[in-house]
Amino acid sequence: MSEVVTKAVAALSQKIDSFDSTAKFVIKDEGAIMIDEAGVREGDDEADVTLTATREVFEGIMNGDVNPATAFMTGKLKIDGSMGVAMQLGQKLS
């Protein structure tokens, strides 16, 4: 697991205490993070929604410098799967 993914798991764990669906963050060239009812962990399993971004965009979303909706609309954040689950996740991150 990359250091970026390790730090991302720790940061997401502080923001998300429970999540009823399954989401996956793919950080390009670093790895993937799973978010589900069991919590946040490194992993690349099937998910209801997969969000893909560069490390810079992901870090910006995490620290509040990047608006996830704007990142999506400008093509910096790719969402594959349930838009409803993506929106639930966005609410947890804000």
C-alpha cells in the first residue's frame, strides 16, 4: 500500500464513521480505498460507485480546497456507478 493510500485511509476514517453503501476511491498511480459498513480500508473490491481522481484532486477534496461537484463537472473527478451513492459520500466528506 502506498503512503498516499495509507494517509487517505486515516483521513477518511476520521470523516466517515459509517456508510450504508459501498464506495471506492481510486487514486491514480497510488491505489484504491474501500468505504462500506465496515469502515474505511485499502482495497479494490466491487462497489456501488467508484470515484477516480489524481492524488492532487483527492487531497484537495479531503482538505476542502476542491469542491467535488466542480471537480466532477470539469472532468477532474470521474464517477462510475450510482450517482446517489456518490452524493451520500459527498455529504459525509463535507
